[in-house]
Amino acid sequence: MDIKELIKNIEKIVPFENAFEGDNVGLVIGTEKEEVQNIIVAHDLTLELLEHCLSKEINCVIVYHPPIHNSLDFVRFDNPYTEVVAKFLSYKISVISLHTALDASSGGNADTLAELFKLDEITKFAYTNETSAAGRIGKIKQIVPANFLTEIENVLNTKVIRTNKFYAELDKINTVALLPGSGTDYLEEVITKVDVFVTGDISHHHFLLADVSKIGLVQISHIASEIPGVDKFCSELAKLIKVNLSYHKPIFYG
């Protein structure tokens, strides 16, 4: 199987057209003609991952976060911004990025979160195209705020949780919005629709906006919100292409 055929199989699960416009998904390092020897799924390109690939003769990485976000003026081994990309290039290890295509695709990161938190009467927000979206809104079994934070810790296996001031003023929670990764750009979409919005990378400005808008805001670990969906993708792709796949999980940042 070459990279081109692998990508065709990946897109049966995660169509790249479902990513946000301008997101760098698909083949970002390598050539479609390269024959695949061994594959690994990872969250990010790191030097630790490179060492693992070399020790296991892995020549293809399916990574969640794209290692290249903007146009590069140079690719140097002695620059911290390009060192990792340069080394993967030098060892001819192909890299395929999923990112927001996985967030928004059916059964992807957003749907996995909705399933984990048992959302009912689900609707979408943060649309990436006419039919796909990175966020989910739904009803949950009524719960008090303190218990909901405990549930988040248990479901996502994380202790990285922070709330806005208004969250403590809530008596009960019936509706929530979930968006994997960094979702505060879409806060205004859900302000009048839910009791609580759960996402990552929340700025001070957005915490204050949520207080004024009287909506609970829960900041979780960016990566913890993505790991369940990537894990699920890894299992589905392994079944589809009939190979053993491992997922190089980012333990420290969970």
C-alpha cells in the first residue's frame, strides 16, 4: 500500500473536506508514491516520536495536529520552529494530518465527546461546511456543578480544569456545549443556548464575557478533549486496513 491508497482509506473515516477552511490537513510531509512500511498514529510530531519511528522502522505518521501551520521561509535543523519538521523530512517519514477534519467528521472528536457525556437531542455548531461542524450541543441528565466537574475529570482522565466565576452560581446543569481543542471563538454561538460550555484554551477575556453573559465556562486540557476521538479513529483505521496500529498518546499534557 502506498501513501495515496492509505489516504483514500483514511478519508473513508475522516473526509479532509470536513476541516475548517485553511486548516492544513492531508499529506503535509512526503509523497503519495511512497510505499508504506509501518504506520503509527500520534497527536503531535516530536523528537521523542521520531526516535520511536526510527527504532520501529516506521515511515508513516498519521498525526492529529498539523506540524506546519503557515508558510515556512526556511526549514533548518538548528531552529526550534522547524527542527522537528526538518528531521522527519531528512528521514523520509511521511506525515498525514487530521486536525479539524477529525473534529467535525461523523463519529469524530465532537461526536465522541457527545457520546462520552451522554448528550441527548444533539445539535451542531461551529460549522466547517454545510453539513459538518466541530461542536455539539445537547441535553444531559440534570447534575449539580460540582458533580459535573468530577464527571469531566473521570470521563476525560484529566485534572486540568478551570471555570469562570459564574459557574459557581449555577444551581444545576441541564444543557451543555462541547468543542474539542480550542473553541472559544464560538462562545457567542452558544451563549443563549446552554448552561455550560466545555472546551480548551480559554482566555481571560472569554471568562469575563461568559460571566457577563451568565453562562458557565469550563476550560479543560486541550489535548484531553481530543484523545478519545483520536483513539477511536486509530481503532477504526486499524480494522479498515487490517494492520496493528498504535497511538502515541501525549501523557504529560493530558
